Amino acid sequence: MTAKQKMTLIVYAPALASNDSRPVSVVHGMERVFPALRLNWRITADGHPVALPQRDAWLVEETKHGGFSLVCNGDENHPVMIYGLELPAASSPGGQAQFEVHVQMPSNAAGLTVVTDVLEAVAESARASWGQATPSSAGADIARQTKNWAANPQPPPRGLPVLKLPEKLRSPEIPHRLGWLNYWSVNAAKAIGFPDPNRDAELLSRARRTESGGWIVRLTDAPLDLDNPAHLEALLRAYERFPEIGGRAM
């Protein structure tokens, strides 16, 4: 799968507790909104899918070290997968460890039809503070905004602003970065000052509330393509509007 054919979703939530049910919940939530999807496979060390007839029990067993092992749909032509990691306290905003859930799915017509629902389902099942979904081609440039200047003295591409490392942010509710689709919980929206009816009319026209009262906000109608000047300008405007994102207002 090439970068332009893949959609990557990441959400950030409070760290897993002992016997936490969220790994199973996020998988169930994703299956609920993605028609015919069954994440009943794991991947072996040599890259082959193996069926999981007792998937939920296996997930419980494989939930350790703050995350959970990868499960997928077993379709090598149109792979869909999800897994969870722990972002340790030393690398996290406010010194609070985070539960970080990653999803990869095709950005074909079927994937684009459900990606907003998938982001909401995964984020809310994980009880996430924030998250985003972005085509991998644009996501690669956005990831380069987060800077460790000592390790990489080059500025971000395309005139995008420099974002602080997550551990430099004061609160887990502050998003690290923007994406094409953005999930902001009630607390995250409050932290960045969204919505302001006088300033956010355009964003509100492409936004919806979630069941928990958070928001899904889409920056552009079509999937974000930073080779498109209008899309790049939309991303730059959003960063200008929300200086808290990435710790730029600190």
C-alpha cells in the first residue's frame, strides 16, 4: 500500500489502567461503524495473517505494557489494522503517560465513506482527549513539524509552523498537531478555544458534534493534499487560528 492509498488515524487518551476494557471497546467500536469489517486476525513475525477465533480473549491477553497488540482484517489487498501503544510519562504532555491508538485503513471510496465515523468511534471508545486522521502523504509532512532542533536543524516543510515535542506541552488536552479530520474532546476544544462563532464559521460548516459533546472538524472537503495550494492554505489558517496546538502559544 503506497502512502497516497493509506489513511492513518491516531488518538491520544489517558493511560490504560489494570484490567482496562478500552482495547476491546475500541476494536468493537471500529467494527460497529465500518460495514462488514472484522478484525479477527493477527500478523506473525514474518508478516503473515493468522486467524483469531477468540479475538476478544486474545486481545485481553495481549493488552500489556500500556498498549495492545495489532489486529487486522486479514485482507492483504485492502488492509485495515489497529493497535495501541503507551506514550511514557517522560515523553507525554504534563508528565502524564498516554494511551496512543493507531489505525491504518485504505483511502479508497469505501474507506473515505466511513473514516469520520471510525475516528469518532475509536476516539470516544478510548476516551481520547484528541486525535486526527490524515492521508499518509500529507501526514508525513505534518509529522516533520514536531522538532527536536538538536537532532534535526532543518525547518518544517512547506512553510508549516514548528511544533513543540509532546513532553514540552503543559496538558494532555492540547493537541500535538492538526490533521485532515480532527477529533477534539470537550476539554481539548476548551483548551484551544473552539468554537468561536465569530471566527470559526468555515470550520463549523465542516464540523459535527460527537455523542460525548466533543467535535470532529474537517479542514478540507477532500482528503488533505499538501500539493494543492488551497489545502496547504487551509492547514496554515487553522494553525494560525489555534496557536495553542503544538504549544506555540506557550
